[in-house]
Amino acid sequence: MEVRMTIWDGLIWGGTALTLAGLAALVWCVVMAARAKARALPEDRMRAVMRRVVAVNMAALGASVFGLMFVVLGIMLGR
């Protein structure tokens, strides 16, 4: 029995991978922000750390949104 993967299945799996990568980056952001807060860094260093965390956070949210859109498109167009 041969199972063929369609382009829509690939879109679903690719979207799932992108969503999981975005979720992992969001977890990284939470960990980095918590570590920075626990270290009680000076204000200028805290701002530098948080600037990086916010940039990664926005990219992670974007990746998750696009990944979920790909999953929904794959489900809607593939069925």
C-alpha cells in the first residue's frame, strides 16, 4: 500500500513545522526575559537584552501566524 503526499499535505506539515519553530522561539523569549529580570541588570543592559527579546518575539509571532495560515490553507484546499 503506497501513501502519496500531495502538495497540500506538504503545506500542512510545513506550516506545522513553522508554527512549532515560532513556538520554540516564543519559549526562548520568555526564558531570556525571566533570566534578565532575575539577574537585576543595570537599566542600559536590561534595555539591550529586552530590545533583542522583543525583536525575536515579533519574528516568532509572525512565524507562528504564517505557519497556522499554511496549515489552514492546506486543510481547506486539500480536502
